[in-house]
Amino acid sequence: MNYNQNSDISKCSFSSGRMVFKEITVEDSSKNFVKENSIVREIWGKSDTILFIFAGAAAEFALNKSVDWLYFTGKLPNDPIGRLLSTVEYARKIVFTSLDDANNSIDTIRKIHTAVENKRGFPIPDWAYRDVLFMLIYYSIAAFELLERKLSDEEKEEVYNVFYRVGERMGIENLPKNYLDWLPVRDSHIQQNLEKSDFTEDLFKQYKKHLGTVRFKVLVEAQKLVIPERVKNLLHFSDFSLISPAVPLYKISKLMKMDWLLKSILLPSEYKNQINRLNVFTA
């Protein structure tokens, strides 16, 4: 695995009517893993956006054909909300640290998974690593566009490039080189690598157990707003979300600085501090 520490976001140009992305470079390893003015920092610096990333990933995680790996240690069914939030928090740390610190965090993630592989006796499939990485890309874009605004093609490429570099550092193979090439690969992954299983049923039961009936209902309705059609179909979710009309009201509540009240109502108390720590971006 060759990792280019000087790789940074991609620059776009147009050729024959099709957008083409070209790599540009940063100067040295003292740079941050993600530039301070990056759209990725804006996405991952807001706890409400992160909550929707978490909601979508929680749904798709449950359908992944390799979800049995997440059950192997027993930690996921015992605390599914905490485990998924810890995954999100790792991603956030990578976004907001220096290149060296981010690389150390990525190396730690890989070591943790390697230890699980050694204990179980065979490796986690490479496509399963790609699936998790693809979820972070997809839901970063979907959550931000739901709560904030549509991203430009260049901003989507920037999101992709950040997580592409995470994947490269982890040694994940066969990653598309840019966002446009990734789109059909992502679609292929959700068509081939997802299925509803006993693990799916159990994981949603655990979500409900740890969130409570009302909050679990809110989670499901939130998931409907960001998950792709394939995930909706497998989970037998309708297209309509009961909280869809509340999204514009939530945007207003943010402007009025009242979103903290809604979060305090919707989030279990044991996770509130963890969520609040994720809210590092100020406009």
C-alpha cells in the first residue's frame, strides 16, 4: 500500500462536457489532515449534522452482510448507540487534527480491527471496509444537504477525497480515484452487500431498547430522510417521514439558538455530553 502524505483535495476542470478531477498537493506533514476552511470541517463540526450521519449509518450498518463482525466482540449489541457514536467520533477526530495525529488515529483503527481479525481467525472482507468508508462519504453529503444546503460538485469531491485518503491510509484496496467514479461503485455496493437478516432485526431491537420507544421512532423517521432507496426497501420503510415537516422548523430553531432544547428532549441523557463534544464548528 502506497500512501501519499502530500495528497489533498482535488481540483476540477471540464473536458468534453464532463467534470474531470485532478489531484493537487499540500506542502508538508505539518498541515492539518483537512484544511481549516474545508467544507468537511463544516459538516463534521455540527452535532445535528453528525446525528443524521449517525442515523443513516445505523440503518445501513444493520443491513450489511458483514454485520456479524460487529457482533463478534459483543460490544455492539450491548451498547449499539455508544459504539456507533464512537465510530463517528473517530471520524470527527481525524477531520479536526493534524496530518500526523490523523494518521495515528487511522493506524489505531486499523490495529483494532486487525486484533479482532486475529482473534476470530480470518480477515474482515475488504469490501466491508469499503462499505463503512462509503457510508461516511454518503451520509456526510446527505445529512448536510438535508439540514443546510446543496453541495457543489467541487465540495462533494472534497468530501470524497478526505475519506479516500483515510481509506488509503488504512490499506483499503480498489477505491475509486474521485467522486464521479465512486458513484456507480457505491450503488453497486448497496445493491450487492446489503440484506435483511436476523442481525438486522436484533440490532433494531437493541436500538429501541437503548433509546426507548419514542426516541426510537424519531430515529427511524430521521433515517427515512437520508437513507437511499435500496436501504428503505430492505427495511420496509415508507418514503414519507413524519419529521419531514419539522426540518424547516428545526432550521429556524437553530437560528433562534433553541436547537439545544430539542436535542435535550430527543437524546438519552447518557449520550448528551458525547454529542455536545462533537459540536465544534461555529459559523
